Amino acid sequence: MSEKFQNYINGEWVDAVSGETFENRNPANWDEVVGIFPSSDERDVARAAAAAKEAKEKWAELTVTERAKILGKAGDIMVEKKEEISRLMTREMGKILKETMGDTQEGIDTAFYAYGEARRLYGITTPSELNDKITYTTVKPIGVAGLITPWNFPMAIPCWKSFPALLVGNSVVFKPASDTPATATMLVRIFEEAGMPRGVVNLVHGTGGKVGEAIIKHPDIGVISFTGSSAVGSRIAEVAGKSLKRVSLELGGKNPEIVMDDADLELALEGVLWGAFGTTGQRCTATSRLILHEPIYNKFIEMLRERTKQLRLGNGLDESTDVGPVINEAQMTKIMNYIEIGKNEGAKLILGGKRYVKGECRKGWFIEPTIFIDVNPQMRIAQEEIFGPVLSVLKAKDLDEAVKIANNVVYGLSSSIYTTNLRNAMKAVEKLEAGITYVNAPTIGAECHLPFGGVKNTGNGHREGGRWAYEIFSEIKTVYIDYSGKLQKAQIDVDTNK
């Protein structure tokens, strides 16, 4: 009998108003049902938003250190439950246990960063242009935050959003991806165990079309934080813009790794294997384009093909597995369609390109790690986000051409260059159009105290991570205190003739 899960609204675990449910299955073994979840709609969102609206004032009236104590306790519980969380995450989204342990650790790091940030929610003080007058700024919550999160990092990304939102003093309506509702439920249970007051955190399961749409349209939700595709992000910006909601969008990527002829090729090889095929390529930061300096093009391709052949596909709970499944059948079909597009465009498929059905993998959605060479920068496989284990290899005659190829996409999230030449490294840092640039490391990875996000169609200018995430969920208040005892008229009182 599969476990039945519920929404969490106003401190109570409840079914969807409709009574309808959906199944959450293991992508490595589609016969395994992880759980049964409520299929919610706008009525459930309305209940959650009402609870959050009711709770937000008392939550905001607590001192920031009192809020931080609850969030720190949540971090402590996450430490205790790290392996339990990670095993559940592997079962419901497929990536290997080492990666889900890292996902959970990122959530833990974010929790403890928030605990410390309670002592650093700085405003500014600055001199007034008038005597006997003090000026400074403070940070205030927006009110109710709507958090819409993806399935590929089902603990880390909800933590990136929820901990800053809560520390500042907002209440939350949280819609996780319908492919990873169990990990989200565990996070909310941790908040509950940590002592979160009723109504401050509300969890509503369901589809983007019903629950997500209701969140972005609800008049009492003042800020939306979304991670997902650029197409959906554009829709959110359009709808939320009509009511002037604050919107933070972390969207797609088509991330390049440049390898120059002076690079440590073994190090670069390790980087591209991890960047392209870790998480089965299902990262917005995945290395989906490999740009090779012409002198090492053929040599590196042969190194890459031989090492990629050695990657083992399988269930992520098996310690010998290198690459897990893709998330579901629809995603597998999309990726396989892109592989056909690559073939039809004239790229040369040198490895993979097929569904993997050996042994127990026949029960899941596995795709062989796939490499295309002789890729033209204008091909769709070099331009569009595939979100799977598909790598496009391109050739550049020098660094300038490599950077030009790297920048020739609508995205700008992460980027990478492997070189031992300082000039090459610094020129790439300067010229690559991306929110993140790595030198001698692959395009993936984030540290909780640093900003995460990108340019162009990758987002709308906000950054998650570090102190920058707190700006998403904050209003800035400017304070003037005049103790002169007389009316001072600022610029009007300034005599420019002196």
C-alpha cells in the first residue's frame, strides 16, 4: 500500500478540496509508487494564501533572531535526517545518492547561512545633506511569498527560496514540482518539527497549470520566486506584471565549457564528464556545449569518448551507478527527439543516442550518455536547452572564436574555461556573457553565500544565494530623523551662490 501524503495549510495536513490525487513514481523503476499526493487547484491555493495572510503579521513581529532560531533548528533537523532525505530524493527523482546527499547539504548550508544572516540584515547609514538630521534604511518583509520550485534540486532550491523569505519575515505558499512532492513534504515536516507557527509555511501540491497559475494570480501573494524553464518564466512575468508583483525568475541555460590547448586535459575531461552527465544532464547549469581549441580537438574527443563509455547507468541508490534516469517518460521523449534533430541537422553522433534498457534499467527512463561532434553553432542542439545527457562538441580556432560561440545563445547562466594561461582565463572572465564563470572547473555548482543567476533569457536580474537572495523578499524603508527643531527644506535650503 503506497503512502498517502497531504497538503499542509494553516498548520494542518489536509487533502485537496477536490479529493483528487496523483501518483509519484520512481523514474529508475516506474513500477514503484513513492506516494499518492493531493491534486490541488485554486481553492486550495486560496486557503493557503488566506492562512499565510493571517499569519504574516505575527511572524513579522517576532525579532529576526527569534525567527532565526526556528530556521536554525530546521537546519539541525536536516543534519540528523540527511541520509533519509537523500534516499527519498533519489527514489523520486533518480540522481545518484552522492548527488542527493550534496543537494541536502546545500539545503543545510542555506539554513545555517540564514541563521547567521539574522545578525547581518544590514541597512545603510549615510550623512544627510542637512545638519541635525539622521538618515538610514531598514529591511521589511513584502508579506506573502509564492515559491514555485523544480524537480531537479528538490531540497536545495526550496531552501534557497524559503529560508531567506522566512527570515525576512514573510509567510510562504509553496508549490513544489509534481515530480518531487515527497522531498518537499519532508522539508515542510522539518519546519513543523522546528516549531514554525501555524500558517507561516503552507504547502500545496499539484500541477503548474492549476496550482502555479493560482499562486501567480492571487492578489494576496506579493512576491513570486520561480525556478524552471524560460517559457514558463515568461508566462509568470506576464501574469504577475499585471498586478505589479515582485517576481524573481531563475531560468534556463545552455552552458559552455571551453578547453584551450594549454589546459590540463585530464582535469578538463573530468570536468566535462561531471558537467555534462552528472544529474543525467538535468541541471540548468549542465555543461551542454563543449568548445574545443582546434589543436586538441581530435585528441580530446577520443579521450572523452573512451571515458564516457565507462560510465555506468543504473539505480541511484546503487553505489556503483554513475548516471541515473531522466525524470519521466515525457522528458525522455523530448530528449530522444533532440537526438534525432541533431542527426538530421548533420551533427555526427559518436556515442550513445539510445534509450538504455539493460537489466533493471528496462523499468525506468534511462538514456545513454550521448555525444555529438562536428556541431555547428547554429544547430538547434547547440542553441536550445535539452535538459538531458546530451553533449554538443564544437571547434574554435582561438579564444576569441570560442567566446563568440559561447555567447551565441539566448541564455547566460554558467560558463567555464580550462586553461593554464592567465591571460586566457581573465579574458574569458571579462568577455563571457554569463552570471557565473568558472576557471578550471565545470559549469555546475553553487556555494550558498554567493549569488546564483544569469543574464539574457536566464532570468530577470535577481540573484539567489548569499545576501542577494534576501533582496528578493524585502522592501527597503528609508528613514529620516530631523532633530533640528525647525523646518528644513532640503534642497530648497541649499544656497548655491555661496
